[in-house]
Amino acid sequence: MDKFLPFRKWLNLTFGFGANGMLYANDMSNINQNLSPYRQYFIGIDFDITTIKSKSKLLNALIYVVNMVKLPAPTLEISQGKIKGHLFYF
């Protein structure tokens, strides 16, 4: 099974992480520069539009390129001990 949500081939569950206010490897260096470092974790959905098949090579190439960009989708952000929902998130 290559998908978390097997009921639709074009829909998948995604996990990600990020950082905000981090320029240096450790928190104290960031705080000394008046930054407020924190980590972010994301759970969202992703669309795999390559499951759309066409006889046109041009359309298939366009679908392939567009699929490289994450389409905005609902996402949950977990950071600073809180959970925040985003209706559209990249």
C-alpha cells in the first residue's frame, strides 16, 4: 500500500515540519539575536493529479509539472503547544 488514504488514488495524507525564528543551530543563539525560535509540525492532505490520464502528451507533461507544486489544502499546524487549523496552506 503506497497511500495512507487508499479510498482515492489522488488523495493522500501528508506530514511535514518546519521552523520559525531559527537562523542558528541552537535556541540560545537565536534568542540572543532577539528571535523567538519554535518548531512546527504539519498534518494535511495532498492531491496527486498525476492519476489523471490523457492521450495528449502536452497535457500529461503539464499535469506532471503542476503536480510538483503543492496545491493549497486544509492543514493542521502543531506548534508552541497549540493546534491551529488552516483552510488553505502551502
